[in-house]
Amino acid sequence: MRLVEAVSPYIDAVAVVAMRYWHPFTSEAVNALHKDEPLVEIVLLPLYPHYSFATTLSSLKEWRRVADQVKWGELAGRPPERTIDNFHDHPLYIQALVQRIGSVLRQFPDSSRIHLVFSAHGLPMSLVEKGDPYPKQIEETVRLVCELGAKQYSGWPRTHLLCYQSRVGPAKWLQPPLTETIERLGHEGVKEMLVAPISFVTEHIETLHEINIEAREEAEKLGIERFRMMPAVGDSPLFISALKDLVLCAVGIEARSSPAPVTSAQMSSGAI
């Protein structure tokens, strides 16, 4: 794992992955860490850039429910936990997004004239009305990306929009939907579009199928001639650097030229 390699000069880390609704489940991650005892501390690193009750909070609650059932070492007890609840405005994360968008802009004859469409995972309005910070954090990420992108790329798109995808059920969700946005742009005569999945850090069904297949097909039917999708930040060096900085800050370590190893553990949880 590249994140482990990145932090290895500073801490002796053990990394496990905990998925919310599929293998490896949180219980599997907890059992794996239990076998690696003794641990000095545990860093909980949800791979959701933006905090939400439906994703981040749900994953952290499941971690604590499962971890509370484990009999940790008799002498040391349960290791202390450090939680990273979001990184929507981390400079290296923003830079990673800008770099990914920039890598696709070159595929357009005049990228400044295209429509840059940011697509985030949707959220029921019932959660927003209860104070979920997700939409505000999404909007802040979009603002920061566009500000930095305009400084770094002369051909940065002059027009950008934010929409939401993956709605489920009849309840009211964040607006506008990705499908309706594409339909509107197509009817307005837009011919070139770049969709940037803003709340996803890896490729999965929401990006590879929902955007790159379904949305692409719909765009072509509406006369949009050039449709592109930003690749996820994944394991890009900038994104790994962002995660490295988050982990080291969580354990109170600043990057040094000759660090002294410290034993720790990381738990990554990034499935919606």
C-alpha cells in the first residue's frame, strides 16, 4: 500500500481496509488489527473527502460498535484512536483534483470554452435539514478547485456547474441531478463537457458505469459531441501525499528528514 510506504519513514504502520457494506467488513479489519497487537494508537481515516451523516458518521459508528466488542490487550487495553473526519479543503487534495482535471483539458481544442460539470454523490434533503455539512463542504471543494485551476491552467473552463448523482427512492435529494443537468446542457446546444466526480476518490460503479457509460450515452443522444470524465485521484502521488499529511498530523508528527519510527495503525473506510 502506497500510503504505508509514504508514512514508513515516520511511523511503523499497519494498514487495514474496512468496507461499510462489503468485504472486507469492519469486523474483518478490527480482527486484523487485533492480531497485530500491541498497537500504540489507531488512526481512523475514512476515504470520504466530505463529512456526511450517511457515510463518514455511519462508518465511524460501525467501527466503534465492532471495536467495543473486542477484548484488546489485557495490559495496554484498547489503543487510543485518532479520527480524521474530512479533508475536503486539504491543499494537496485540491491540487490532486486540479491535476486530474488538467490532464483531461488537453483533450479539448479550446478547453476554456467547455462546460466543467462537477458531480457529487447525492444526499437526501432530510439529512441536510438536520445539519449535515456535506453540501457546504462539496461547494467549498468546487470553489477551491476552480480558483487554483484558473491560476495554474490558462485554458481552465470559464463555465462550471455542480450537480448530484446516484439518487435512490422517492425522497427529495440534493439538486440538480446529473441526468437533468446533461439534458439541459444538451438542449442548450452545449457540445463539449468534462464531468469531474468530485466526491469519489476511486473508480467504481458510480464513475465507471453511471457517468462514463450511462451519462455518456445520454450526452451523445442529446448531441454533445465531446464527453470526457476526470479519472479518480486514486493513488496519485499528490493524493497519497495528502493522506500522508493527514495521518502524520493525526498522530502529532511533522515531516522530518530523519524521523524516528513510532508504532501505529491506520484503518481506511471508503465504501458508500
